[in-house]
Amino acid sequence: MKEKIADMLVNNIGKYVSGEALSSRLHISRTAVWKHIRELRRKGYLIQAAPRKGYCLTQRPDLLLPEEIKRYLNTTSVGKKIECWRTIDSTNRRAKELASQGALQGTVVVSREQTVGRGRVKNKWFSPAGGIWFSVILTPQIIPQKASLFNLLASLAVVNGIQKVSAVPLQIKWPNDIYLGKRKLAGILTEISAEMDQVNSIVVGVGINAKVDSSSFPDEIKKTAASLWEETEEELFLPEILGEILNQLELLYQRSEKEGFEGILEEWRGYDLLKGRDISIDTPSGRVSGKAAGVNSRGALLLESEEENIEAVLAGTVIF
Amino acid sequence: MKEKIADMLVNNIGKYVSGEALSSRLHISRTAVWKHIRELRRKGYLIQAAPRKGYCLTQRPDLLLPEEIKRYLNTTSVGKKIECWRTIDSTNRRAKELASQGALQGTVVVSREQTVGRGRVKNKWFSPAGGIWFSVILTPQIIPQKASLFNLLASLAVVNGIQKVSAVPLQIKWPNDIYLGKRKLAGILTEISAEMDQVNSIVVGVGINAKVDSSSFPDEIKKTAASLWEETEEELFLPEILGEILNQLELLYQRSEKEGFEGILEEWRGYDLLKGRDISIDTPSGRVSGKAAGVNSRGALLLESEEENIEAVLAGTVIF
């Protein structure tokens, strides 16, 4: 019932809907209407109430709630089940738990803030309210060696999704950091649970500084992190950004199943931040340096040495 | 206190230890001694009691209990923590849970029986009492692509461990099934939790038909499964077999850290059941056939075609 009232108000943004209209349309008492309005306010809906005029949403709700995210979804599996938290330790931790309990492909965990947000290789990830912190469970029938391709797929989905709502120029730093100019806007932490022959589940965790106040950034990232709403003039709605990313994720996922990854990698290459740059990579077996020369069909970064040898690097942290 | 009484009886196998001796040595009353004896019996210790003679263990305890397994351990990390169950759904499931909660390297989960024992690729695994069903958590600092080497390492540890207590001829069917003659004696299910750059944890699950009555095998494995105690004249003790395997696992693990995997793979090749045979492999991308030609440095099975091309197969189910 609450959802129906929210829908009617959302369909009349900026206009008052009378309590009488709501009560007669939904066949509930005026008192019941008011109770639902109060509950919606508790959930974060900014509903104005005025005597004799009724109730009014002054702007589209900017809430990371399943019913708001679903307004923007046109998927068949991704986001069909969304678990929303006000605060959680880590959406990846929770998504892995759900995956181990057999959660369906496309299940999403999202939180307004994370208390123990994590980046790659056990780095901390600053995750206050205002950002979009979410994880998606995927269950492709692939061998573990192919999982890193999903890492690149996810970064492309985030770029494409953000670009549906904002025209900011984005690039991807291999394997999956999203940059806005020289600053990092979003990061991805992909984790897999697998047997030797097959992946059981992939959890794609995404963190986006969507509407994070950059003055709140901790010192160590102040000069290197970007906040989307400080770089774009468009009005931003968190559930819309998330919805668009989930749409893109499903599109790319389905495409990978039909056509394989070559087309996706080709599109990814169009956003390659490192291409042509002299970089170093800290790999598990030591530091390697050279000129970044794109990614190969396995998603590995190609590194060209001075002698023009090409080395493919599967994993590591890029310094540039 | 119970453990001290068990120790004294184990150190005097086949002999009676008087209640008085136990009571004065441990500074507890005769009544307290009897209470502990009763508890030990409840745990499965076969303790005889005789008036005026005292208490006697007629044979070494054959119990998968931490204190019994530890009698055979000479490790520094593997088996330092052992969680024992009378019955559990799956030791791998439980070990993965412990790993996600940050369990230490070398933590072991063992159960007298499993109700939902699993083999590779979601096959069921018959796991009644009498077998050894256990999982070990390892946390090597490696990239996910190297995890399959641990699969081979584990199979070698199982072979070496069993051969410490029995001289039966064992072979390994790539990647990790242990064969006694033409029948499967043990299987391994290795599962990983990983980021793209590094493994968080590896859970090595092992199932051994150590003292399973072969007449209890389900029809579908009656002709293909072996039970160790029906094939060997040596007296077998479950905690000893498990202890020896854990010793070997730690030895090989430490060796891999110091020297890499080449020596371990070379030893593995000495047990290669498939080498030289014409086989087919069902891989995620279809069936391939050829002559098995060993394993390469990544642990992949080499398959030689009629035109003498060599193909390296990373994952799949062998038909031979």
C-alpha cells in the first residue's frame, strides 16, 4: 500500500495529491493514508503535507530503496531481488554470504553506507552516505580463469550506466578503476567462489562517489578522488544511476553469453586510460615496467618493453 | 583432565591401569576418575573396566577427535585447530564459512559422516561413518590462476599420507582422484575464494573410503569405488591416516613456498594414472580426445593428438 501511495506521488512530482483522492483510489481511510505517509517519510521520502491541499513530493525520491531502484530497471534477472541496508559492514561480504546460501543470479545488495568498505587487496574504501555501494551476484558457467573478464565487463557497465545520466568524460584504469579526468570516481572489487573447473559465483562489488561531499574525503584520497555531483551539472538521483548500471550490466552479461567477450573488450579499449603511457605494475612476482599497450583477449594488460617485447600481465596494481 | 586419562591409557595399550594410579597421579578422587572414564566412553573410547584391575584400552583409539589426530601430527600450522563433527552437511561448506570469518591457515574441519557430501561439479559424494571426510583451509599469497596447482599438491599429500600407513599401490587420475588399482579410493574437491589479484582462501576437501564397508556403496559406485581396509593387511587407524596426510600437506605446502611447484609436479608425475592412455576430457567448451602426456608446469593435463599436437587442458572431467 505504501508503495502505491509513493507511486501516485511520484507520478505527480511537484503537485499536491489530496488525502481524499488517495483514500478513495486505494480504498483506505484518511487516517490510514496519513499513517502510510508517515512511514514513507521515515524511509526518507520528502513528502510535504498542507491542509486542504494534501501531499506533495517536491522532487523525485533520491533513495536507494528497492522500489525506487526498480523504477529505472528494465532487466530480467539483475536487480529482480534487491536487498537494501541503511548501514552494513560490506556489501561484498553480505553478497558472498547470500551466494553461499544459493542466492539467484542477479541478486543485488546495496547500502547507504558501509562501515568496513573494502577496495582491492584489502585496501579500505571510504563509503559514506551519498555514495552508491552495491554488490551483484553473477553465476556464469565458466572456468575460474575467465573470471577476470567479468571484472572488465563490470567496469564497462559502470561507465555506460553513469553516462546514461551524465555526460562526464570517463576512462577506465586497468583493470577496473573508473576515472573522471585525473581522479578516481569509482572502484570495483570482484570476488569469486570457485571449484577448479567452474565458478560457483562471482560477486561484483562497486563503489561510486556519486554524491559524496569531496570535503569529507579522508586526506589520503583528497587529491586523487572525484565526486560525480561536483563535476556535472545534471541533476543526479542515486537510484537512477544504480538502475542504469544494473541495466548495462545485464545487457553486457547477456552479450557475453551470446557473442563472447571480444566485442565487450573492444568497447572497453575505447575507455583505456593507460594506453600508450609508461607505467609500472606491482605484480605478485615483482614490479614490471613498460608502455601500456591495451588488453588482450583474456583481459590481461599488455606491457611493451623498450625492446618491443610484449608481456601480458594478468594481475597487479598499476602505478602511472 | 579427560585427555590426561586418555593419554595414560593410550600409553598403556592392552594393559590395565588402576583407578588408584589414575586418581593419585592426577590428584582427583576415584569417583572423578570414573566420571571421566564414562565421558571418554561416550566419545567412543573402548575402555574396559575390571574390578581390582582398573581400566584398559584394548587397542589404539580409532576416533576422529582433535586429541587423537594430534597424536600423529608434527606440523606447525596445519591441524593446529581442528573442528570435529559427528555429522555435518559438508566439511567444505563449513570450512568456507570459517574461512570467510577469517579462520587461520591450516584450520581443519573433519566429520565422522557427511549428509550432503559433494564431489566435483556438484556431484554427490557418499560419506558414511568409517571414511575420512575433512577440509583444510589454506591462505597462500597467490593469484587465482595458480590455485589449481594446490589441487595437485593436495592429491600428492593424500597419496604420501596414506602410504605412510599402508603399502597399497596408489595412482592419481588427473587432476586429483586417488586410485587403488582400477577403483577410486579418494577424491578431492578444492574450492577457492579470491579477488582478481589474489586468493583469499583455498579450501581443500578430501574424502577417503578408509574403512567404509564396500557392501554399503551405492549401486552407482559399487564397481568403481575402493575401500582401503579391504585392500590392505595393515591395521588402520583413522586419526593416524588423517594425521599423516596433514603432515604431508604441510610439508608440501612449505616446499612449494620455498622452491615453487616444479619438484612437487615431478613427484606427482610418478603417480600419473593416465599417462600414455587414450582418453577424452569433457571440458567446459566441449569434448577433446587424445593421448594423455603428463601435466605441464601450470598443472594442466597435456593431450597429444594424432598429429602430435599438444594441447594443455586446464579443467574438465576425464573419461578413460
